[in-house]
Amino acid sequence: MVEHRRRDVLRATAVAAMAAGVVTDRGVAPAFAAPPGNCPPPLGPVRVGPDDPRYEHLVSRGNRRFVGTPDEVRVVGSTAQVAAAVQEAVRAGRRVAVRSGGHCFEDFVDDPSVRTVIDLSGMTGVHYDPLRGAFAVEAGATLGEVYRRLHLGWGVTLPGGSCPGVGAGGHVAGGGYGPLSRLHGLVVDHLYAVEVVVVDRAGTARTVVATREPSDPGRDLWWAHTGGGGGNFGVVTRYWFRSPGATGNDPGRLLPRPPASVLTFTVWWPWEGMDQRGFARLARNFTDWCVRHGAPGAPQARLYGELVLSRRPAGGHSLIGQVAGGADGAWLLDEHVAALSRGVGVTPVVTRQTVPWLASALRGNGDDGKQWRLKTKAGYLRGGFTDRQLAAVHHHLTRADYENPVGSLSLNTYGGQINAVSPAATATAQRDSVVKLFYLAGWADPAEDARHLAWIREFYRDVYADTGGVPVPGAINDGSYINYPDVDLADPAWNTSGVPWPTLYYGANYPRLQRAKARWDPRNVFQHRLSVQPA
């Protein structure tokens, strides 16, 4: 332990001597170590206004329900450019927001009051930083590019999401969950440091690098980005990753190594022939399986599955996922399908394929939702649904007065290594759940917004009718996931529980997030409808 700390001190000293300095609470500290070789100048800065032909694309890179009208979009390619854009916006009194991959489900970036959007499309670097002994990932890099570069360069990966087009910036700040998380935890469980452009009380933009080192005075800023959500404390420009306990100088041993191949699968249970009892049995079989196999270290942690319970017009329900490596992958899948199918009353159709892990990660789950108008909601389960909850799910998926086929409830395997971490160790509070829930409505016609929003809101309210219309943490539920934000949780018309929305997302961690907010964003420059409020 002493030698490990001594090496970190020497590394920090070397960084301070060799890297470009940025102002922090500790004086001068490194921004980052540049990758080796001759690097071209960064993209940008580019200032795009409403008369620019690029403007329409840049303001519509998210949920089709929301299209912003900012005075400008600043496409940036470096941390210095971000700091300059933030400083200019603050001095001009323009509200600022930041966009990475553009997958936010609410209008946090496209709010009408946002006048400057900082677009991180030009910051996509991924490299090994030998001075920090960690992998640097710029916030504009997509998950697919992160997976590709880490794997091809060093044979390692991060246990992030299954949509390769999602940007690292927001995904990591909200926790970061994906198909390998039951084996290796959340992405933030491997976060070593974060670089953030913040604004102090005097209105000065500055760049801070905060690490997980206990001696780091900025450690609270690092902690706030381990599940505290994006757009709360500043503009994240870069992350560094190294697994806790990783030692040595071999980059190939500093992050998890993915399997050489995965067994991918799709299982289909048709609605035809499935009555309400069979439907409830399918859902309960899935949650029961997750309860039985949700502990850290379980062999079944190699299996990731997403059971999509769909509207009747969609024709049936699908289970998609993968088994990570191993000769017994086929057995694990067969056991899983058999367990889910018991008592359902219809015969499933199973397709499977063994593919290299990287090919599967880059292929992802297909549609990333950007062509749709979307409303989503989320939740966690510590156990199984009650009978009343399952009856509510069945009712809303079979309602004859609502014909939209793009409406569903997805049950995702959770737990495993995620639950080996204390709820206070990171800002991600949900550390004893076994199922993650994702409610979805998607449509194309703006004239139909009210109808589809009413359906998903009533669906969610009825599932959680016993707890005021929201998943209040308790024996069954465990709140919601900030990366699937839902402003209805802050609306007393839909949240009648008396439990405030921050508790649903952050549990007991919210007061600590408020203290970090008060310290690092005292002017509340970075805000949205579900932003952390200063203490």
C-alpha cells in the first residue's frame, strides 16, 4: 500500500513537471498528457449561428420531441476551447448547456432558455496516458469508438452501454451500465479522474482535474461524476479510467478484459396464445431468475438479458442479450430460456450466434431512437413485481384504446458485481437491486404527443399506485436512473408520494451532491429541470 501511494505521488509530480498546467484549487495541476506522435491541431472552435447550414443538424441531434433555438452552437475540439466558450457565455449572461452524443431523453440541452450550446463532437480522443497510468477518454467520444480503441489497442474495455452511438460525456456521469456490468460493475467503478470546466463565484471559468485519491482536495468533484448526472457541475471534457486495485505499468492489466467472443441471442414469445396468467408468469420468471442469480461472483453474471414486454400490436415479447465467453455459454442460455418459459403457455423461438466480442459491441442493439419522438421512464427492482403491478403492466400493454406498437417495458438484468460496491462509494446509490426497468413510448407525429404522453404517464402511475405513482425506495422498488431522466418525477401531478425527486434518483447521496454543487458551481451556471440544487 505504501509503495502504491509512493508511485502515485511520483506520477503526480512527473505530470506537474511535464504537462501543460491548468488552474485548480491546489495551484497548478496537469490538464492531460498528450498521446505520443505528431498530433494535428484540434477541430474548432467553430461558432454556428441560425443562418449557418450546419445549424439545423446541430440543434436536432437529440430526442425529436425537443429542438432548441440557441443563439449559437460552439463546436469545440479542446479543453481550452470549452473554457473559452463557457467564459464568453457567462460574461454575456447567456445560459449554457453541453451536448455529447445527443441521447438525452428530456430537454436539458434543448430548453428554450439555453442560448449557447457547447457541442463536444470534436473531442473524441481515446489513448493511454502513461503519466497518470490510466486511459484518457474525451467526453465527445462515442461508446463504440471507446470500445474499438481500447480493445484493439490494449485488449481492454469498459462495462458501458450497448448503444455504440451514445457519447461518453453523459453516459459516464450518470453511472454507466451495460452488458458486462454484472461481471465488472458500472463504468464509474473504474473512473480514476475527471477533467471539468467549472465556473467559480467570481464568474471565472477554469479547468479542474479531480481524482479518486483520498488526498485529493477535489475528490468531491470526482465523486459527483460517479453517478451524479450530467450538466450539473460543469462541462466534463475528459475522463481517465483505471480499475481500483490495478497495479503495474502494463496498460493491458489496468481495465477489464472482455471475452474473446460472446453468444448473442434473441428469444421471442408471441402474444398469440398467451393469456394474462402466462404473461404474468413470464415477467415473474425473469425477476425470480434475477433474484436467484443477482449476487456478485455468480456464474450466471456472464449472462446479460433484456426482456422487452411489448404492446400487443408489436406481436410478442423479446429477450435480447449475450453470454460472455466460456464453453458453457449455450448451457447458461438454455437454462435461462427454460426458466423464463415455465408456465407461460407458448413456445419461444430462439436464435443465437457466437461472434467476436468487439463485433457484438459495435453492432449494439440497433435503433438508437433518434428518429423518434420519445418519452421514457425508469425504475429498479430489489425483488419481483407484486400481482397488482403485473396486472397494471398487462392492462397498459393490451389497452384497446391505444394502438401504438412502439410502447414497452424492458426488464434488464442487474446486480452481480454492481452490488459489490457500497452505495456511498460512488454517487450511484442503487447497489442492491437485481432488475433495471425502462419504460418507453415512441412515435413520429408531433400532433400525437398528448396521446402518447398520457399513455406512458398513466402506465407508470398505475404500476406504482401503491407508492404515490413513483418507485419509492423500499422492499420492492429502489428509485430511478438519472441517465433515463423523467421530469414527471418532479411534478406533483404525477408524483404524489411526498418523496422528492432527488431521493428517487440519488437516495441518501443527494446532500453530498448538493455540497459539491455549492462548491464547484456556486452561481448555478449549469442547470436543467432535474439539476442538483446547491446546498
